[in-house]
Amino acid sequence: MQLFGRPGQRWAWLGISADPYLFYTATLVPIAVVVALAGRQAVELAAALLTGALAIAVQALLGRIGASHHLNGRVPWQLVRLVPPIAFVAIASRLIGGPSLPLIAMFIPIVAAAAASGATQGATAAALVAFVLLVPELSTLGSTSTLGLRAITLAGVTLVLAFGTRRIVRALEQALVASRAAMVAERRRTRQIAALETVGRLLAAGGESSGQMEPIVDVIARQFGYSHVSVYLGDARWVQLAAQRGYTTPIPSFDGSAGVAGRVMSSGQLAFVADVSTDPDWIAGEAPVTSLICAPLTFDNRFLGLLNVETRGARRLDETDRSLVMIMATRVASAVALGLDRHKLASRAELFRDVEAFGREVTGSLALEPLARMMVEAIGRVVKADTLVVTLLDRSDGCYRVRGVRGVAEAAVGREIEIGEGLTGRAIRDRAIVIDDTQTPDKIPRTVRDLNVPPLAQGVCLPLISDGVVVGAFAIGRTTHMSRFTDLEVEGLQLLASSAALAVANAFLHAEVAEMAVRDSLTGLYNRRHFDAALDRMLAAHRRERLTGQRPLSAIFFDLDHFGLFNRDHGHQAGDQVLKVFAEVLVARFRTSDLVARIGGEEFVAVLDGADLSAAMAVANDVRELLERRSVRAEDGTELRVTVSAGCAQLGDEDSTSESLLRAADRALFMAKRAGRDRVVAA
């Protein structure tokens, strides 16, 4: 049986290189042999060889037993293995070297080696050596022999040596641990710096888009060893997922109302939670989380988003991770801010181009109805919205009515919006932009509540103001919180409102000019040019309808009696007042479908579509009687009255031209004047 290894290998047969206890036991034997040789005592040499061989054999046997039974790493077995070298030195010191006991000094390396192995081993070895040295002296208490004093001193030295060696070894062990930790930290820091440089290059190459965040998050997760990383972009009210790694079902977006992330969004301060179970704001998600770091992405006091790192299982984040995430958040925030600024500049340039195109488009239309529809389409192309309503001033009655819609029922067109109601009514009343994030049903104008208007997450309405007059308003809305109107969009809407107000004012002006071209400036009735054209259109329609059935059409000529004398006696100002009063009477008595015009100084004409001669005479008599009851005041306060004569005629079946109709009515008027005036005569 081989106890000491295979032959043919250097020192392997003794097992010295693999067994520290066997090693320092074997190193003690040559010392004893050399001392015996120096004393030239054959007996001592034999004792040194015999006891040394025995100690080595016992130590080798103990080593083999410990290896086979897995005992060598246990402290009790290590204490057992201290016995052979101590026993060897104790026996050899008594047998070799004479009364001076030179070999007792070999206890010192034994104690030192034991102390290096452990505190228990060192203390035990020191105690055994002290016991071996002091036991022989206990029988001669009171003796002051040199040998006894040396034994006592050596016993004390071994104890001091044991504790001192242990402290030195412990310090060396701690230094080694610290050195290894420093090396690990340095390697980790080197990897972190390299990863940060990679992140920096990626950030420099791109902007703030979600696509650009993907490789950055990938680098953070892979090179820093973080299993769960996510980046959210947005503002302090709402953030949306830009990129993530490690999550099966990540949260796509959220507001700042709850959770650790909500705390960071509201405070703008980094949150480092080493143990999420101790944080009252933590909300459990898809899987158990151990620790997290949530860092705000802020730049120049602007909140841009969140960088979130989480761990699962046994790993916990530490202060090093906190510092690292803070550095990465700063770099990511800078890149996001730069990307946003670039995007904002590009968006601003595009917006200005769109606004310019909008201005060209809407100012090219001078008719209000087509203009309203055009505004709806053009505004929708510039700023994306779910609903859009254009309201314009109705100059005939001063009310505001819906003229164009998108995303709302077409039945809303034509309905009145009362001032102060809803977004539009408030914008018209306040003459300022209105932004509402709480568009509840009670805020919808009463006139359109029956149309099932979609609820809005955010609505914006801008008044259209021209020369101090609110000529209309347009309101746009979005139905989801994820697409709120940005500051740039609101700025663009204000520019659109300015262009739209100018377009509406131009349309109003064009309508006024067109109205002036067909109206008499004094009475407001149609003038002769418009009357002739309108009568031709009316007669053409009448001729087409004759194919399906006979429909009467009549004309009435009015002439104020002795109006020339009236002007001479009372002045032209009084005469103008009479003309205005008579025009008011005509407007009040005739229908909107009738054609009424002033064709001369005191001559007026009316064409009644669908009225026969008797009906025309009845209307003419009503006008005559109404005028009799009206009066005007002269400069001296005197009440002045005038009368009117009228001639009526009906369009004939044989001759249905305007000339024949008006000629007949004019003849009837002449007969009324010849008959004494202030009367109605039929042709």
C-alpha cells in the first residue's frame, strides 16, 4: 500500500508539496539531524532519524485519512494534525543537544505556521507548546534555573507569536480581499466606461426617437448586466415607452399619479430603492422585483422622461449602480433634449410652410360657405385632430353659427352657438384662446348636445378676430391623453387663426362690396341693374315651369305722389327720409321671394312670383295704406306725410317678356296718377 504517492515524481512520494502540515513537519527533521551531527553523538543522531521518520509517517497517514474522509478542511482535524510536529519537537528537544535544549526553538515556526492557518489553530498550538515547556518546570516550583526561565520565556513568546502572526495574516488576508475587490471594481469600471462611450456614440449619432433608444437600451442591458431596463419619453404629466429590455408585458404609458415613477415625475429627483418591499410607493407588476433605480431625464429644468433599471432575484443594486444610472440619465437627457430641439426646429419650419399654404388657400375663397369647408380641411392638414368645428358670424342677425365640421355630425352645421357656451362660446366671449383638459358633457353647447359629440381628452378653441370684431372661431379636439396638443401646435393654431380671421374678413368685405353693387345706397333695396338681371332669371324659370303647369306672375309700379314738390318745399333731407320710410314699408309687406327694387328717384317696382293680378292689387293697396299711417318730421318738428300711386299688371300668356310686363304696369301707374293719385289701378 502506497501512503506517500506514486514513485518517480519529485517529492510526490512524501506528499509534501500538497500537504502543508506534512511539509513543515518534514522541514523540522533536518534541523534535528544537523544538531545531532554537530554534537557527535551517535545515539542522538539515531534518535533524530527515528523520531523524525515516525513524525513524518504519522503526519502522512493523518493526511491520507483526512483526504479520504474529507476532514482536512475542518478545524478539529487540523488541530489533530498539529500534534505530530509538536510531539516530535518535544521528544527531540529532550533527547538531542544535551541539557541546553537547543531544539525547543523549533516550537516557534510550528506556532507561527499554525497561527497562519487560523486563530483557533494558532491558539491551540501555542497552548500545547506552553504546556510542553512548562509541565517539566511545575515539579520544581521555586527553582531559578536558567533552563526553567528559558522555558517560561519561550512559552510566553509562543503565545505572543501566535496572536501576532494571526493578526498579520488576517491583515494580509483583508488586504488581499480588498485588492481583489479593487481589481474587480476597476475591471467593472473599465467595462462601464467603455459602455458609456458606446452609449455616447449612439446618442451622438441619433436623436430622441424611440428607434434610437432601442440600441441604447440594448447596450445598457448587455454591457452593464442589467436584466430589466426601460426608457420612457414625454413630459411631467404623461410618458410613453420608447424602448425596453427584459419585460414580457411592459407598461406602454402612464401618468405621474402613482408609483415610484410617479414620484420621480412629480419631484424630478432620482429614486434608488434597494428593497422595493420597503418603499410605500412601489406597485407590483408582472414579476417580483428586488430593487430599482428610476432616474428622471431632465435638461435645463425640462422633464423629458425616465430611465428605469430593475433587478429580479438575488441581485441588488448598489451605490455604484446609482451613480452609473445617474450618469447615463444625464447623457440620455442631453441627447433627447438635443433631438427634441432639432425636431422642434424642423417641425417649426414645416409648420410655417403649412401655415403659409393655409393662408394662400383660404384667402383665395371669397364665399363664406365654401370658405368654412375649406378651413376645416386645411386646418386638419396642418394640425392632426379628432374633431374640428368652424363657427362664423351670421351678419344678418349677429348670431354665431356652425359652418363646417369634421368628426362631428353634419347636422351641427347651421346651428347657433350661444356666446359663453362650450369651448367656442367661451372663446368668442373672452376673445382669447381657450384650452380645456376636462371636456365633460355639460360643457357642450346646448344646441348640439343631441348630436352625441365625442368626449374629448383635450380641446382648444381660438377666436377669429378682425379689426376688433370676433368674426368666428374654430375648435379642435383630441380624444386620447396620449396625443395632447404641444406648445408648438398651439402656436401654429394661433397663426392659423390669424390667417383664418383675415380670410373671413375678406369674405365679409367681398359680400359687402357685392351687396353694394346690387343695392341702392339710400334705401337698401335692389337697384335697377340687379332688378333687370334678376327679372330675366325669374322669367326664364317661369317659362320652364309653364311646361308642367300655369303659374301666375305679377308686377307693381309705385310712384310717390308730388315728390318733386315735397323736396322743393321741405328739402332733400326730408325727401330722403320719406324714401327710407317707404322702403321699410315695402320690405315689411313683401315676401323674401319677391323682387323689390328702386328704379328711379321716387319710382319703385315689385315682382310677385306666384301672385295673380288681384293678389298684386291687394298687396299694393296694403302698401298704400301702410304709407298713409307713416310720417316723417321736418326740421321744425312738423309731421309730414306722403301718398303713393300704384299700377299693377300680370304676365300674359301670349307675351311673356319683361318689357311687356313692365310696360303694362307702367300704363296702369299712369292711369292711377291721371285719376287723382293715391290709388291702385290694374292694367
